[in-house]
Amino acid sequence: MGYRLYNHVSIILSTMGGTKASLDGFLYHDETYLVDTYSDSFILTVISPNIINECDAAPCKNGAKCYPYTTGGYSCACAPGWQGSTCEKDINECDAAPCKNGATCTNLQNAYSCTCVPGWQGTNCDKDINECTPAPCKNGATCTNLQNAYSCACSSGWQGINCDQDINECAPAPCKNGATCNNLQNAYSCTCVPGWQGTNCDQDVDECAPSPCKNGATCSNLLNAYSCKCAAGWEGKNCDQGINACGNSPCMNGATCTNLQTSYSCKCAPGWQGTNCDQDINECAPAPCKNGATCNNLQNAYSCTCVPGWQGTNCDQDINECAPAPCKNGATCNNLQNAYSCTCVPGWQGTNCDQALQRYGSGHKSAGRTEKRTDGKTDGRKDGRADNAKIISGGG
């Protein structure tokens, strides 16, 4: 059986069982042939059977092919991965530094292996591992592949290596004045306590804004409250209640109180006067009692104490002392001031003309008139006839 190698590889051609091998018309019997090929051109070397074949001692190692020379000697065609005259030296495939990016090369039989440093992969560790491939960045973050690492550019409101931690926007305490902060996604909200408003509850609510104080009152804004300073005549929280000035019963002595806007008025009962009807009207002031009478002031009235000789409510009526007919025996009664006088008819005398005159002889004493005045004096006078009249006081 014959063998053929190309690309400068020599092989041995031999005859087996007396059968002749054919090679391009060159035929020999019972001889060993060495054929070298060079681009399909053959050089045939005949090896003499009498020459020692040094390949018989198997000098070529590690699976190498041994080729004897006609002049003596041999050559070894090493198996892949081996070198040296007898193929006894392992070829170090790591000498060419096939492992990249700091990888460790391990020499193998006709091969090598690379132990990559973190972040690299591939046979020669020349392929960067994309750490962003498993999508480590969360919540819409942007992943940037680095050497054996990655970085996440977080979207607003997130933090952490993988942007999986919500940023607590309440951490810096933005809500003021006791407000409650509610953490939201990339935001916050404040629940204000009563009396405050605004995004951060830092604006005081003006409780006076809706004008709660009425009727010209002045409003003062307070914390979650207001106060009203009422104008005159008003009261109540919002100054919407008129002050009842009559509440304390200022009107006296049965007067009627009328509440006004800023004050009150009293309608006095008869006999009283003044703002509060606490002053008695002096009914004697206009001097109703006449003729020297004494006036007595009463409640809504007066009384007069008349001097003798007068009567009536105001002592303006003269008492008629002749009314009881004090003058007797046909005498004429003359009404005087607190008195009367009797003018006697002839033959009578005395205060009331009730005394008969005495007669002497043929003649008689002339009749006269006696007047009795209120002062008790008696005047006797002659008026050319006999008169006897006496003025009698009203007392008799």
C-alpha cells in the first residue's frame, strides 16, 4: 500500500505482498521508495534495503512520524503541539500571548486556555462582558457599561447603585409649622395644620380675608383665628349683634327703655324726668298755688295748703263767708277777705245784727255799723245815719 503527503511532507511508498505500487509510471519490485512532493511534483528516492532504517528505533516522540534518510539518519514530523528534533518539547502556545486584557494563559497539549480577569470573556478574553445586559438599573435608569462594572444614571426621585431606592423628599423637612409631609415619587406634599397654607405650609391663612367682622368692626388676623374690635353699638364674635343698652335697665321709675344703635332712650312715666327718668318733676315749680298758699310737691302731682279765706285746688277761689248767712234780722252780709261784715237794719246791732237796740224815753240812740276786721279791731264811724255793722272774720 502506498502513502502520499503534500506540502513538503515526505512519506514512505512500499510494496506489499509482492504487489507493485504504481506512482506516475515509476515501478520497482521489492524496494522501499521515499517520495517527496512539491506542488504535485514528486522526487522519488529509492532506499536501499541494505541501509539501516533508523526510524526502527522510534526516535520520534509524542506521536511524531519518523522519516529515514537514504544516506542515514531520520527526520521527525511532529504531531501538533510538539517541537524539537525528536518532538520531545511541548510547544508553549502561551508564548504568543494569546490571552488578552490581563488574562492568565494556561499551556495545554497543542492548545491553551485563558482565565479571564473579571469583566472579560471569550477564548482569548478579548470580549468585554456587558454588565448592563441583565438590566441591573431599575425604575427607568440609564445603564453605562464599564470595565467589570456598570453605573446607573437614576431617573428623578430614585437613588442607590441600582436606582431601586426611592429618594425621600420629606427628609429635608420641607413642610413647616407642624405640617405632615407625604413622600411621593420625585415629589412631596404637605398636609397643613389649621391656619397655614401654601406648598410648604409656610403661609399664614388670613382669617380676615372673608371679612367676618361686620358693621365697621376692625378684624385682627390671628393664628388659625381672628378677633373683631366692634364699632360702638355692636357686640358678638363678628360684631353682628346690636348692643342692648336697655339690658341693664337704665330707665328708672317705671320708664320705658328703647334700644338705639349706640345708646338708649327712656320714656319717663308721668312725674319723672332726666336721661334715666330718675329726677322727680317738681310740680310746684310753676307756682300753681295762689294767694299765698303753700305748694306741696307730690308724685306727678301737687297739693296746695290755702291761707285762710281761700279754697280750691290752687287756692284761687275766695271763700264766701256770707254763705252760711251769719247776718241776722234782715241785715246785709258783705263778703270780705277771710271775713264778712253785717249791715244791720235799724233797731239791731251786734256782730251778726242779732242784738236789739235799747230805747230811752221819747228818743233813741242812733244806729251805727260796727266792722270787725281780720285783725280784731273794731271801728265806730258815723256816716250820717245810725249804722251798726261789725266785720267778722271767717272764723266767726
